[in-house]
Amino acid sequence: MCRGISVLPVTCMERVKGLKACFGSFLQKQGSSLSLLFYKVGKPRPALEECLRWKESFERLIANKHGLYAFRAFLISEYSEENIAFYLACEDYKCTKSASKLPTKAARIYKEFIGTEAPREVNIDHETRDVTKANLNHPTASCFDMAQHRIYILMEKDCYPRFLRSAAYRDLISHLTINCTQHPRGGKEA
């Protein structure tokens, strides 16, 4: 979101949250099918074997570009997209080459995901929040590791199993299975 959102009055923030709820509801109604996302957006679609491998582990799911895309779409429909956004922001942060950029990036991530009244606040315990805040005094590439690990475990134990049981994932597998039987040599739909 934009940087100025935190300075909006409470009434505006309530309106933004209401719009987010309406938009999320709209996304759910427009097609809980992940296969529609791949076709409508024009993204290359994943292969059936690739999607089936997502069941092997959460790590395998998010390491795959299609899996990450599908999982993120699922989290948006579940109103918990901030978890994967935080995880990915931490991954990007760890790849920061310049030590002089770490304090600015760390402050931005903390303000967006962890701080008091963060617009995309993630669900972490107070101890983790306090340790992370203390780490900001001397930012290193690992200052978000504890919080990132907590969110990873939360997604792995809670969101990932729900994703695998979701109608959206089942529909995607079903659609790809039908497509494979209709085009056994890997041909694409017309």
C-alpha cells in the first residue's frame, strides 16, 4: 500500500478495511478456481505433475513460481496475504548487498508488518516482536530471522494444509487432469 496510509484518520482506515473485505469477497466469487487465475491473467500454466508435487512439502510449494503464485492467491482469498508478503520481504531483505541499505529496509519492513498499527500486521508473539524491534538497533541480514521463522511455521502448519484441501487447489488439479487426458502429448488448448 502507499506510505501515507498510516496517517489517515481512523474512519478512513475502517473504510479501507471494508473495501478490502468487499474486494476479497469479490475475488472469491469470481472464481475460486486457481486454474482461472492462470488462464485469465495470461500466465504460463503449471503442469499437472508440478502441481501434484506441491503436496510433498510447503517448501516445495513456495519454491515453485506457479506454486507461490497459487498460494498467494489463496491467501488473498483467506485475508492472510500479509504472511507470505512478510516472508518474501524478509527473503529480499536478506539478499541486500549493501549494508548501508539495511537500516532503511529493516525500518520499512518493521513498520509495514510488525510495528504498532502496521497496515499489514503479521501474527507473532510479543517476545518475537520485542526481539525483532531490538534487532533494528543494529540491523543485520538476520534481524528478521526469528519473526520470519514464526510466520513460515504458521503458514506451513495452518495455511498450507488448508490450501491443499481448498476447492481452488482441487479444481486446478481436476482441470489439469482433464487437459492432460484431452491432450496427452502436452498439447495446449486451442
